[in-house]
Amino acid sequence: MMTSRPPLAGSQRDTCVAQGLELWCDAAQGWGQTPGVTQWCLLNCRENACDSTQCTCECVNELEFRARYNQLERSLSAVG
């Protein structure tokens, strides 16, 4: 029997947009140390292709979004 992974961000993304906020998604607990999961969550959840077993999302203001995104970029450039 095949089970589908539960979607996460579709309605949450819409809620964020309605409030004038941005959707930010991180790797869920247990996935945080897996390379690339945070980036995958951020990109895919914003496109309504999220997986709640891998990602946790929240609405944040634009300044918080930019700060987190810049931190993510710095961490990626330090690795690669």
C-alpha cells in the first residue's frame, strides 16, 4: 500500500500572502542536518509542493525573511 506524504504549505502560503507576509520553510526536526533539505523546503513549499514530514513553515515579515535567506546563503557559501 502506497501512502502519500501530507502537503503542508498551500493554504499556509495563501494565509501568509493575505497577511502581507512571506512563507519561510526550514527542514523539520530530524532533517536539519541533511544537506540541502532547508533549501529544498524553501523552494518547494513556496511553489505549493511541500512535504510536512520534511518541512516546517511559518509566516514571517519581509525583513525576517531576508535575514534568514542571507544567513542561509552565507552557510551555503561556507560549505561549498
